[in-house]
Amino acid sequence: MLIEFKISNHRSVCEEQNLSLVPAKGQQEHPSNILKRRNEALNSVAIYGANSSGKSNLLQAFDLFKRILFSSARASSTTKLPYDPFLLRAGYDEKPTELAITFEVDETRYRYGFAFNQEEVLEEWLFRKRVGREVELFYRERDVIEVSSGFGGSTKLIDTAVEATRPNALFLSLCDMLNVGEAKTLFQWFRKMTYINGLDTTNEELSTINLLHNDRYAPKIKAYLNSLELGFSEVVLEKKGYLPASTDGALDQRLRHSMVNDAMVQPTQQQYEVSTVHATYDEAGKRRDEPIVWPMQERESAGTRKAFQFSGPVLHTLFEGGVLIIDEIEAKIHPVLTLNIIQLFLSGDTNPKGAQLVFATHDTNLLSYARLRRDQIYFVEKNDWDASEIFSLSDFKYFGGQKERHDVNKERRYLEGRYGAVPVLGQFQEQMTGWHG
């Protein structure tokens, strides 16, 4: 269960920003949207903001976090870290980027993070809280790593991990590679954190195809697609040769899109063409017994293809538990389909494992029709030095300190600019009139 994610000095983010899924105090609406374990967290969060406000940078930081975590132990000693600091404020190109996450596994809360530049990991830390106070499991400052005796795993393996940790690698990644018990438990949770760029979901098609070869998931995906009434009755997969063996770059790409071991791409992977089955009709409009099959890529709309590509990651997250992060969730698909995906995560009937959805969107209809609490609605906007800042509607205050009520028309007030995080347009129409004068 994701509790919060912090980021500082990365792309448009300058000072530390905190995306918290901790329910706000005093809010009574939609109590079923709160996941209750030893800790509490919201099952979904929506992020709004103008173009170039930094929404994508915030969500891509989840992907960056996972990519470094899963690849650093196996990278070479000369591999540069993906350091991309805030460049619009003096001195920040010399400060580290920091990424930190708080989450719960098996009723145990962990807080893990690291700070890095292009050359090395400068700090890394892991804390654990069961009952009572939080305890430090390890703290690292450059090449000095102090590990508590409470860190679950073989002392010999942990000592080996300390010795093997390079300046540009994460200690926790080395612990996982060496089968340190508690590290493996954490990596199993991280593996279920999936990022999707909603503007380009072609790679998610591979995940969906892999799941269609899983007897457990195939009927679920087909039933879900049928419920959307996209115009076809069946999905057919046709073999089309093999992908070549991977390169390091391809490995990074696969790591980004992997969900769990049984859904990961293998070094040599069978390629498939996805086709859809459609009914045909005679001259009188009566349905015939001769369906037609055509390639999805060639004949189906971009929205239909995206619905297919989304189906695998969405259903996998719902049925296995985990966190699904989607940027531009509404791109290319109908608002009703977008709403349907969100409602799957909000309902306990379709989300029995307590999966979580974090998404960025421009679809203001969701402010009216999605059953979201005020603390599930975040806004991103630029400050005076063009750095991204994030705030929740539950923290928003009018002049005089009054907070927003739960029963107002949030969509209308957002479009009116009351919450900020909307485009500020210049008088372009007046300028055009002047050009013709």
C-alpha cells in the first residue's frame, strides 16, 4: 500500500514535493475510498494542472525510482545515473535529486529513499515501523553504509552487499540480488508498481498479450473488453515470428513495463498480431454465421486499441494488488471509459486486494462524476520561478482561511480558476484582430 511519495530537484520540480495518500482529517465523504490496514491510505488520487505544469514530471518520477532500483545493481561501474536536475534556479544543477517512498507491506510500514547525482548515490536510507517507534534499518552516506542488526537477512550476505555496493548502485538493490530476505520482500512490492504513459501505450499491448496466454487472466480480460461493447466479440492472437534477443537498452524498457515475473518479456519473445472478430450481416440486416476477422492495428480506432492495451495492466493491478500510475489517462478514449477505469479502483467489489490508482488528467468531468474525496484531488502549478508545486483540494483555502466544502461543483470552480492550476491565456484573439487592421 502506497502512503506517500516525495521528490525534489528533478526536471520541473525544485524544492521537495509530497504526494500524500494519507486521508485528510475531518473529511467524511466516501469513507469506502480509504484502504485500512495497520495504516490508512486512499485508493486513488487524481492530479490536475495546465500543460507544462509538471504533472508528467511528477508521475515519471515513479518510473525513474523503479528504473534505478531495478537496474543499478547490474549496471557497470561507469554507467551514469539518470540525473536531470531543476535548471532554472541557481545552484540546483549541483544539488542531488532525492526520491523517497513510504509504503506498507504485510502491516509493516517502510520509508525508503535515496539522493543521487550523475556520478554516484550520495545518500540512501531505509526505516521500518511495526509497533512503537520507527527504527532505522540502514543509512548510507556515499560509500559508508551502516546497517542495523534488525535488518532481516543473513549477516554474511549483508556484509557482502556492503562490500559490493558501487558508488553508482543502490545498496538495497545489491541486497535483493544477493537474496537478502527483507530486501526481497520489498522488491516484490516494488515490482507491483507500474507506470504507464497514456499518450503512448503500445508497450502495454505486450503486457496484455502475455496475460492473454495466462489461463487465469485470459477470461478476465475478454470479459472486461466485452463489457465495454467496443464492437467486436472476440480477440484473436496470431503468431508473427520472434523478437530478437535483448540489448541493455531493451532490458531497461522491459523493466519499465514489467509487472510480475509471469508477465515479463523473456529474452526471446514470440511476437503476435492482435485481431478482432466482428459479426457480419446479410442484405436484410440479419446476422450471418460467418464473422470477419481483421487486424486491430489496421482497422480499429485509437481508442479501441488503447482500451485493449490498458486492459492487462488495469486488471493485473486490481487482481494482484499494487499501484498503477497513469499519465494522461483520458488520452484517446471516451470519458465514460476513463470513468469506468477509475470506478473499478474506487469500488471494493472490483478492487478486493486494495489496489491503488494515481493518475494525471485534463478531464474535468471526473471532478463531477468520479466519486472522489477532496483529498483525492491534487493540483500542480508553477510558482514564481517556474518550479512545479503540488497541493491537495483538501488543503486549499480561500482568503480568510475557509476550506472548500465537499458538496460544491468542483468542476465548475476549477474551470473558473478558483483553485489555480489552469492555463492563463494571453489576449491572442485581440492580437489577431490587430494584425488584420
